[in-house]
Amino acid sequence: MQIFFKCNGEWVHQNEHVSEESLDESSGLKVREVFINVTRQQVEDFHGPEDYWCQCVAWSHLGTSKSRKASVRIAYLRKNFEQDPQGREVPIEGMIVLHCRPPEGVPAAEVEWLKNEEPIDSEQDENIDTRADHNLIIRQARLSDSGNYTCMAANIVAKRRSLSATVVVYVNGGWSSWTEWSACNVRCGRGWQKRSRTCTNPAPLNGGAFCEGMSVQKITCTSLCPVDGSWEVWSEWSVCSPECEHLRIRECTAPPPRNGGKFCEGLSQESENCTDGLCILDKKPLHEIKPQSMENASDIALYSGLGAAVVAVAVLVIGVTLYRRSQSDYGVDVIDSSALTGGFQTFNFKTVRQAGNSLLLNSSLQPDLTVSRTYSGPICLQDPLDKELMTESSLFNPLSDIKVKVQSSFMVSLGVSERAEYHGKNHSGTFPHGNNRGFTAVHPRNKTPYIQNLSSLPTRTELRTTGVFGHLGGRLVMPNTGVSLLIPHGAIPEENSWEIYMSINQGEPSLQSDGSEVLLSPEVTCGPPDMTVTTPFALTIPHCADVSSEHWNVHLKKRTQQGKWEEVMSVEDESTSCYCLLDPFACHVLLDSFGTYALTGEPITDCAVKQLKVAVFGCMSCNSLDYNLRVYCVDNTPCAFQEVVSDEKHHGGQLLEEPKLLHFKGNTFSLQISVLDIPPFLWRIKPFTACQEVPFSRVWSSNRQPLHCAFSLERYTPTTTQLSCKICIRQLKGHEQILQVQTSILENERETITFFAQEDSTFPAQTGPKAFKIPYSIRQRICATFDTPNAKGKDWQMLAQKNSINRNLSYFATQSSPSAVILNLWEARHQHDGDLDSLACALEEIGRTHTKLSNITESQLDEADFSYSRQNGL
């Protein structure tokens, strides 16, 4: 038998073969082994289409046998890691993800993690996972997980160590329960009692935050002091009785005993002989005879008093009867007091300050709003000074803790150095019912302007839309709100279909902000809640935060079945349960359960900016010479502005200028709204209404309730039909916007300004392939290409990176098809984009090295984009 080697298609010389023979003890057959040595130089000098290879060929008289080819490559391991793990500080029970990308090498390096120089065995600790693309994932951080972590990469050439990453697991402090209230510190009178708590539940560790709030609380207490009774002075002696005796009495009322005090000691009455013992009765001196009881005398006094009272009551009844008969001569019985007030409703004003204010030209209308008033039914108030109608929506709307500052140069000319301030409080009472509430501004002469809240107007409590979806998926859109829901293909099992709904809460938000937290989006509900999906769906929620700079800590919250709100995740955190992609005007969330969601923000610095949309509406008032301007400042979300538009349409308002964006900083400075450049000989504005100032807290924590300031302008003559002026909205030491009003007050001459683009109002529910921009056939090819792991990283991770998805990649690693989830996020993000250019550019850049993508041409993507646009009316 002969054995030779062939390398790269050429026979190796016989002299380079090393042969050994041995005898197999079990079979007794001869065994021959042949070796050749291949040097590094031979491999480096070889240049061919394949790797350096060798093959063994053996033959004898029975035939020929060939081995499979063996490739020979030069092994290496580069020095520098492509990505070193980064240190983290995480709260206890939070998730820790340490990323490690080992150096490039042949063969590929195997990764091992060290903690404090000791190897980590993930099989012995279920809380640790090291299988996800060389990353170290600690699902729930424990205090024992703090330490220095190192990524170790090794192959047959060498071992490489990454930079160490320090992980600190901290514990934020928590308050213990309050102790019981201590006893009052004084035995009687006014004192205090206290209770305390400690920051030990748990105590802060490893730099965790200390508890916020007070550790000691004090309240006042009042203990009633006991008062002992004391006698009044003795009364005068009574007249001498037939028994030759007189009496005197005293009462225990100076003071009477209170709060457990002692009763007076001693007798309450005294008697003595009034004849110095000269009176004899039954042969004895009177002072030796026991005096009779005083009960007879006291009974006589009681009966006398009762008789006098009966006589007085009878005289009073007779007098009243005679008086009423004498009044009947007038022939009128006044039953309803409203007949005496000319139709006015009754008011009960509780005035706090009695002194008048010389700046209030109508002193009968006090600016102090600390009143309690009750009224019902339609209201028609008339000012006796100017006879102008005052609408209920302006005067009687409760001002929700608003502090309005009114500025005017007229006040300065009167020598007033400080601006007048009016403080409003909530008023209790029964307000008028019905849908006749108007928007007409209050403009009686010399009245202050009013800031209104549209929550007092009859509005819908929610917007709602529904659609039936099956295995092919689809898209559910809330028209003109920026809210949409994407159900991916295959998320619903085959042969099943669900009626899916989506709604927006337009009433008072149920999410009450804690501390400095601000509601940044509408509360969006999608359901049914018991529905389950096999692939995460994408929910798009608009927000009003300026996320161009990192001054916000944005959280996604969900309402539980008990009505409480719980945090799902922070947008900047790593999570495998859901994914948040924050864009400048919307947040795209990947979820696997339906419910009610909202975005909240916690400003990290004073430079945090909340985007407001400012707009001005106008309409004629009841008086034909007056024209009302209403300026709105609402959160920059389409649904918030749609609520304003709906109410204005209902009350005849007209948008006078394109809405503009105002950047409102969280620097505690207030908002000023003023009317400028009014034509002096054509129009005039009511005194004290040229400028209105709104406190910072009212704008910053508005909870999506529209802020509305009203201005009333008056024409000098009915022939004036054109109005031109400027509305200046600015934050003190902040941003400013000017709204240029140029309009005709006649409705038939007024130019109509479009409220919304019609891009998503035509098809609220789209099902099947027409709901997706990427055709299903192309989508399948993309997923088949990128779901397969690639040693050089040209897989779904690069697809995410090229589509600007660079954070929380561990979420996609947990999905069965990461590429499909990334494409779903792309669909939600680019719903209104004009074409597929962004995806085409990403595929072109990656596809140069992927033969599977070579048949996805640009013309196919253009055709798909044109088909989607045509089907959806774009």
C-alpha cells in the first residue's frame, strides 16, 4: 500500500513524507501512518482562490481512496477589543447589561467573563446570562453583583483582556413607618406633639439617594386645663319672715367648675334670726327652732316667672297678627326675591378686605375671589355702569388657583410702583347647566381680564377608533392626533381575528404628577386588554418635550387595573420587556400587552424645554362693535390642538394665523401674552387688558388642559371691517413668538386657514399588505439575510445601526426574528415619509457583501413605495 499527499493540486515529494508502521494487536493487521509538515512560510507564499489545502491519497491492488481536504490557515488574535465593557451604576433589582466585542481573530475567540479576577459560571447562577453575543446580562442586580468585571478573549494564539468595568449596585434610601404621635408636651394649654421616622427601610448604600422629605413631623395640640369652681358674693339678706328669720344665698359660678375642676366648698345658703333672739315661737326663741325648707319660696318664684312668660308670648302673637292684617292693604305678596332684582341671581359675597382699592374703578366688584357662591339656571348679569352683557363662561368660570397679574402703563402713571395682583381660589357652588356656554370675552369697562380653562366647557371625554385585524396585521390610526398602532404580520394567529380599539383621554388626566414630574403626552388606551400577540406591536404616542438636548428623564408609564400608574421603563434604560424609540415629536414603543400608556418627564436641569403650540382665534361678540381674540397655549401634540379646534368650531371661532411653536423653559419664569400695534383710530382695547401674565406653574404643569387668554377689542364705527395687530407670547428670560393678525371680521370675506393636513384622516384602519410600506416578499428576504448571525457583525445589529437604532439592542436579541421587529419599528417611525430612501440606503450599504440581497433592486423598492402611496391616497 502506498500513501502520498497532494497540496493545492500538486503532489508532495516523497522525501517530505514521514512514515510509521505498527501492528494492531487486536486484529493483527499492519497499520501505516504518514505525516507531512506544512510551514507558516508555505501558507503565506501561497496565493490562490481558496485557502491552502492538502489531501491524502492511498492506493493498492484493491483500488484508490482519497481523504477530504484539510485547510491550513494562519491563526491570529488582534490586541484591541472592538468594544470594551463600560462601568455602570444601577439600582438594586435593576438589569445590568455589559457589552463585549472581542478582537478579530482566527479561529474566532472564545469569551469568558471574570468578576474580581474570578471566572463567572452562568450555569451555577440563573440570574446571570453570558450567551447573548458575548454580552453579560444580570437580570436582577444584587448587592453582591458589585465589583470589577473583565472580558477575557482567547484562541490557540493568545489571550486578551479587556479594560475592567466597575459595576456599582446602589440602594436608594426608604423611609420607615412613622412612630406613634407623642403625648402633648404640656399638661394644659397649647403645645405640640411629634412623630418621627428614619431612613432605614432600606438605608442608602453605595451612593444611593437619601430619603426625600422630613424625618420629623410636628402638630399643635391643645389640652383643656381643669378649672376649680369659686363662689359668687353673697346675695342681700331677704326680708324678715314671720318666723323671725332671713336668708341669703350664693352660687358656684365665679367661675363654674370646668374640665374636671373641683366644686366650691361650703354652703350655698345661710339663715339667721333677724330679731336678735327676741321672737318667741312655741315658748322658744326663734333661733332655737329649726327653720323650714326654702322649697316653698322657690316654687312661688318659679310659678310667677312661668305666668309672666305666657302673658308676654300671647301679647306678641296678637301684635304680629294685627301688623300683618294692616299690611294686606297693599294688595301684593312678594314671594320671589328675584322680582326685586330685575332677573339677577343672588350672590353671597364674603369680603375679606374692607378697604377699597383706588385702582379698581368699579369698587362694587371686588377683586378678592375668596368667596362662596351658589347659583343655578341661566344667568343674565347687567353692569349698571356700562350696560354691557357679561357672559357666564368668563365671569363665573372657577379660576383653578391662578394668580393673574395685569399690567398697564396707566397704572404706572397713577404712581403705582407694583403691579396689581389678584389671587383666585376654587369656588364651591352649583354652576349653570346646558350647552349654552359661550366663549365671548368679558369686557365691561374697567374690568380685569380673565384667564379661562376650557375644561369647564362641554367636551368629549375621549377620542376612539376601532378596526378588525387578523393574521395579516395592519395599522390603526387616530386621525389628526399623531397616535397610531401597528399590528405586525403574524402577530395574531391564523384563522383568528380581533376587534382592536384605541382611544385618547380628553378629560381630566388620571395620571397625577408626583413632585417635579410633568405629563408629556396624552393618555392612550389600546385593547382589548386580554388579547395576546406573538410579535410585539408598535404604539406611536406624540409628546411635547424638546429631546434635542439631554435635559429630560422620560418615563413610560402604564395604568393598572386598580387605576394606579406604574413605571414600565425609562427611555434611557436597558430592558428586554419593551422598547422605546424617542423621536423629536413622538415616541415609538414596542409592546406585547395592551393597556393605557402615557409618557412623563422629569426635568434634570432648568434648561429642560417643553414645546407649546400657540394659536389665536377670533369671533364677533354679542355687541356688534366688539371683536374677541382668544390666545391658546397648549402642549405641542396634535391631539391637544385638535381639542381646541373642536371647541372653537363649536362656538364659531376662526383661526387667524398659522400656529407657531414656543420653547418654554423650566426656569420658573412666567408667561406674558400681550396685544401690540392696534390701529389707534380704528380700534381700541379695554383698559387693563393689553398684557396678561400667567404663572410658571400654570403653564408647566397644565396636564394638557388648554390655557386660554381672552382680549376684547372695540371698533369706533361699524364701517371698520379689517383688523391688523400683533400678539406677542413670550417667556420672561426665554423664547418669544409673534402672531401677526391680518383678518376681516366679516365671515364671508375671511380667509380660511387649514387646521390639519389630511395625511392620516382618510383611512383610520388599514388591514393586510396595503398597511405596510415594505412588501412582504422583500421583508422575508431581509429577515432571512440578517437573522443569521455573522462573525463580522453584518447581521441584524448592523441593520439596526444603519437605521439609527443604537440603544438597548439586548431587547432585539431576545426576539425570535430581530430583523422583523426592527422593520416593524421602521414602519411605525416612517409612517408619513415620502419614500423608502432611508431603508434603501441602509440595504445598499450592507448588501454589497450579501449575495442574498443582490436581487432586491432599487426599482423594486420604488415600485413598492409608489404602490403604498397610491393605496393610501398620499
